[in-house]
Amino acid sequence: MSTARKRFSMKRISLGGAAVLLAVAAGFTGTAGANLPGSTFEGNDGNFVVNTTGNTDWVNVHGGVTTGVDLATGQTDNSFGNGTKESDVNVTVGTGSIPNSKADLGNFYVASETLANNHVLLYLGWTRVNTSGTTNFDFEINKAAQPDLTTPGPKTLVRNTGDIIINYDFQGGAQKPTLSFRTWLANGTWSDATPLTGTTGEAEVNRVSLANPLAVAPSPTTAPAFTFGEAAIDLTAAGIIPPGECAPFSSAYVKSRSSDAFTSAVKDFIAPVHVSLDTCGTIIVEKVTVPSPDPTDTSFSYTSNFNGNFSLKDGESATKSGLTPGNAYSVSEADPGPNFVLTSATCDDGSDPSAIDLGPSETVTCTFTNTLQLGAIKIHKDRKHAADGPGDHPHSGVEFTVNGNSVGTTDANGDLCVDGLLFGTYTVHEVTPAGYQGEADKSVTVDNVAFCTDIPYVGETVSFHNTPLTNLSVSVDSQVPGGTSSTIDCVVATAGPGDDITASANDLVPGTYTCTIVIDP
């Protein structure tokens, strides 16, 4: 790759009381060089804008920029006190001016992206509001959120194994910034520094004054030379995030040290902010029933290779985060029984639930919809009624219950239909009208989807038949009291002997009844 030649002049400036020689390129705002492999981000030119068509920089970085803002310089600015060191967890936040020879921070910027080869790239930027002294910054990237460091007093930092610090050191002059990283160990200390160079990291500062489109007060909109720095780091190539794994980081902040020694006191800082550096994916499984809410309160069972076995009811969901991107995730629903049928199972990214394609930082929601299988029972009631002619006739106004619950009365056609019934076996009972002989309860099994409005009706049917009842009475009355003595012998009743007797029977169904009457034998 060829690099255009630049005309350099030597310029002497004073930086922190020391005279240094700077090589200033006419019309040049940064150091030319290639981006990190696979990345389009210009993290090595010391400015905010794109220099090469097709590339990205802070003005158009993928995923946008998260900005941290320091408090205004002066007595309200905050910093770590009591000689706080990098490995201290219990720290004290104080207020007051930053020492003159130390870097007074302005803003910090964080962005990230995951490349096509699944390498996770981290982009860092900083501004300061003075140019005195050298620059020794640490970007601390944590998995967990940190306490509120915007208020003074004792604080306890939250660190987990695998948290990282990016050391950014710039000694001034024509030198290039140097990068290294450390990880938080299980024993509660930071590891030794590992350099970030070549294909793992690059950094630069602004060597001329330039506009800062990201500036938030106290950072000025024009950044004087050596008040802005940037870095691009391949977290995967550096071994911080192993290939195929995700980056579980969600918080970042920046702090300045009093010297280039890692063990020196930590001074000014910009309070932690939430960052979207979590490249892990999330899968959400949602349960929906028709109708909703589910009148059966059914619990549906699921099997997955990312969340084990779990159960959901209508309106509930199960979320699994921290998943490595890939397409090997699957979830399936067990047969919920004869009451529900699975009518759809879709994921909002177009994936099939049996092969969910989870991208970096992606949240995929898979929805399982089950429709309640409902059936119907049509009840028909007829009766004998001599006044209406021979045969059976519809019987209206007769009440019925299903499983003990009243469901209404028959219409003019002798019909009563009940729908919205779950699959299962039901007991149909007639509230028999007075004067009729009814039928015993009937058991009906509902196992077919049907509605009373179906034409033709395809649900379950059951019929009841009523027979009108008659009271029988046979009497003998001697016209002369005691004059005759009689007996009455009917199939359904008897009476006598006596001069004035009656044989009676009630609730007789239609039929032939024979009586033998003997008078004064």
C-alpha cells in the first residue's frame, strides 16, 4: 500500500514546560496508515471525519457513539482522592480543581461493532480541556454497572473477572500513543499489561486544531492540538474475547493517572455510562393463546438448547441473554393436549424456531400461538302432545344444564345449542317440566371443533324426549248409603270393598290400563 508523501516542517512548541520538536505535515490532521484488518473505522488519523471514501469515523461509526461527559472544570469537578490506585475497589470521590500538571478530562467516546468474521472491534476516544502534562488515560470497561460516581463520598466499585482496562499513554511531541490492556483477575487485582499493536490496536491524537462535532461542554467545539485522542482495538485478535464468544460489557468510564506508572494515583475521571458493547444475543420466547386471556390457564411446556426446559402460560415470556451469536439455537413446544392446537410459531427476525439465527447484540423474539379448541353440543327436545296430532312435536321452554350449570331453554323448534366448550366429556341434564316424564342424564364427549353457527352444524348432538303424564281415578258410589259393597282392581291401583270407594294412580304414561269392578257380590 503506498502512502502519499507529505512536506514536513519542524516546529518547536512548549508542552508541560518542556520544549519538544513536532513534525507538522502541511494540511495533514493525523498519521496515515491502514485501518485494523476488516474494519472501515479510521482509528489512526486523529480526527473525527472520514478521510477515505467508503470508510467510517466518529461522524458515521456503525451503531453510533456513546458519550461520557465530565463535570465543568473548577471547584465542582470531581476526582478520585486519598491516593486512589487502579486496583482499589473501595474509593473516595472528592470535588475540587484538578492539579495543574494533570490532564483535565472533557468527554470520552465509545463505539463498537462486530465484523463479518465475528471479531469484536472497540473504538475509544477522549478529549481534555487543557494541554498541560503528558496524557495517561485508562478506559475501564466493566460487565456490571458501577455506582453513582457523580456525588462525593466513599464508593465501592463493581468488578468482575474478565473486566478490562485499556491503558492509553501519550508522552507528547511526535511520539505515537501507546496502548495496552489489563484484565481483572479473580484475586482482585489487574493483570500485567499486554501491548496492543499491529493488528490488535492502533491509536493517534490530533496534531492540529480541528472541529469536534461530538463535543459536549466542557469540551470545546474546536479541539486544540493534542486535546483529542482515539483508538481502535480488535478485542478478538487481542485475545480479550475468544473467537465465537460474545462481549458481555455494559459499562465504561475513563480516568486519568498522575503519571505513566500504572501504580500511580488516579485523578480526574468521567463518570461511568451504559454502553452497548454487549455483543451477546438474547432470545425471548413468548406465549400467546386465542382467546386471550386463556380461560383454561393452561401451562405450555418448552424444550430448548439455550434455556433448558421451561413452561409458559398465556401472556408470559422467557428471556435468555448472554448467548453467543450463531444459528444453532432451537426451541420447541410439547403437545399441550386435545384442548389447544399450535397455530403458529414464528421469530421476528424470520428465523424458524428450530434454527434461530442470532446475530451479535441481536434480540430475537419467538412467539408461539395456540388456539383453544372449542366444541359445541346441540340439544333437541320433543314431546308427545295429542292436541297437536300423532307423533312427536318440538318442546319449547325446557331448561337444561351442562355439568351442573344452566345453559338456557329450548326454542320454538325444541333446540338449544351450547358452544365454547373445551374438549372433554360433559353431563347434559334436563330440568323436566311438570306433567312430563323426562329422560335420565346423558353423557356427551366433545372432541370436534364446532360452533353453534356452523352451517351445516358439525358438533355433537343429543336428544331428549318427553311424555305427558295422566292421572287415573276410578270411583264407585252407592246411591243408597251402605246399599252395595264394591271392589275396584286396576293394574295400577285397587280399592274396596265399600259402598263409596275410589282407586287412583298418578303420573301414568300413555297406555292401556284395565280395571275390574265388582259391585255387591
